[in-house]
Amino acid sequence: MGKKSAELAKMILDIPVNSSVAIFPHIGVDSDCLGSTLALKLAMDSLGLNARVFTNEPVPDKFFFFPGIADILVCSGEQSADEMVSRVFASDRIAIGILVDCSTPSRIGECDRIYNKTEQKMVFDHHFTSTCVEDLCIIDNLACASGEIIYHLIYDMEKKTGKTIFTTEIATCLMGAILADTGGFRYSNTNTEAFRISYDLFSRFSIDLRTLTYHLFEKTSISRIRLQGMAYDSLYFYENNRIVICLINQAMIEKCNALEGDVDGICSDLKNIEGIIAAFVLRERQNGEIRVNIRSSEQFDASSFAAYFGGGGHMRASGCTLTGMTHEEAHRVIKEKSMEILHDAAEIQT
């Protein structure tokens, strides 16, 4: 980040005290966007800004270990944007609006109603995009996580003010973000900064690593185990077992009394099957949408695949949402497109 982070830190420090700031993680929240968002919110609180976090839907219980999670507000469809902004900020406008871990308002769901009422718009993201059109776009696709970007921002704020802004709570949020998005330093996006930042935070603060790793990688439930069992019974393999597609419908979720978050982790497990190049989990939602999770090896660009269907993410871990089609139609579309990509790659090699 370097010079850009320092310039951004100065810009934020110049925001008048008590100014309203609305921060938005993307729909289908994960540990990186939540940890980064909450760390940024806590840092802005320490600067005397009136910062609030808005999400499209209630945050799943599995993320309740993050400090500050209880203060998050849900963009309820029953309340107009004007009413919500007035109630939260006692004003009809918001000074600053910030997207975290995403770069377009389409990725924050109904919260775009609140975001549209912000005077100045910013983006902090580590997913590559060439379409960010907001007032200030801080996008570093070489960062291991959005948490890395927020760490550098807060670090530069401390340097410029001479004040201590980092706290154990902020450090915990950032470590949760970085650990999650690097898979505990196992994924290919793990960089030297991930280790350097971790060393700095652990050397300065009493971070409960055992609790973090338990919630991020180990904690499960009976309903989740049962859903996984049913999911592994509905696998379809293609292209000589190089592509695997898993279908999870609402009937399965209801039978297991499962939550949306119980699907997490299944796609990563499928990708780890020997010989698999691309793994897909097609999850049917109550509103009829089909949520597609994608995990891949180095031979398949999951991000480009997801972008083809209006989604995005990392090269090895991405997602998209399909609308206006049945589960079976979505299965066919994903199968045909992924097979097409493999065939095109094979032709290029020959």
C-alpha cells in the first residue's frame, strides 16, 4: 500500500469529528469482510467519528466471536432509507460511505439504499476489478485479505497522529480476517505481509489464537454434519473426475434443520478430492436464487468463471448467484460452462 495508504490515512484524519460514516460488508458476509469492517469501525470510533456498520441480512451466529459484532445494523426492508438514516445518524445524509471487501453497491444488497445517501464514497477491497467508479477506490489484489489493507490504514493513522489506535479488539478482528482468507496460511494468496502483520499484532496484543482458530476452522454442529452427509450423496463428476458439482436444495436444508452457514466448507472439501480441478456447490435459497460456491486448482480461474455470471472473488475461491432458473437448469449451465473452459484450455495447450 505504501504511499497510497498514507495519503488515505491523512484524508480520513481530516474528516471532522462526529462526522457520520456508514460501512458496508458484502452480502453473504465472511470472516474477512466482517473482521476488516469491524476493525475499521473501531478505529474510526477512536478518532471521534460516528461510524456504523450495515449488513444486508442478520450476521450468522458463527461470527459472534468478533468484537463489536453486536453493534451491526441490518438494512431492514420494512424501514425506508430516510427513516433508517435519520434514526441512526439524526440526519438526512451521511458524510462517508465505505464498501469493504467489495467494489460495487450491487454487492451489498438492500443496503445500497443507505449507501446511496452518502456524500463521499470509498472502496477498500483486495479483489481485482477494473470497474470501480466510486470517489476513492483502494484496491490491492496482491493483498492476502482486505484485513491487510485495513491494517496498513490504521498503522498509518497511528504514525500520523502519534496516538495508539490499535487495540486487542482491533487486532483480533484483523487476525480473524487474515487467518480466514489465507486458510490459516495454507492458501496460495498467503504472502509475506500476512506473516509480518501477524507477528506485529501477536507481539503487541493478547490475541486468543485458540478461540479464533476454533471458530474459524473447527466449530461445527449436528445439523451441519447431517447436511454434509446428504450433500456428499448428491455429487456429480464430469471430465474424467476433474469437475465435481454438488446440489443442495431447500428440502435438504429443512430436513437437516440447517442454517445457510452450514453449507460453508463443503466446496473446499470437494476441491481437495484428488484430481479435481474445479468444485461447485449449487445451493438453493428460499427466494429461489441459486448460490454457487466455486473452489479450484491453479488450472481453473474461479474468479473469471464467477464474473461470467455476475459474481467474483479470488482466483481459487469465488461465487456467484443465478436467478430465474431451476436447480436443474443451474446445474446444466454450470456444467456446460466449466466443461467448455476445460476444453478451450486443452485446445490451447495442443
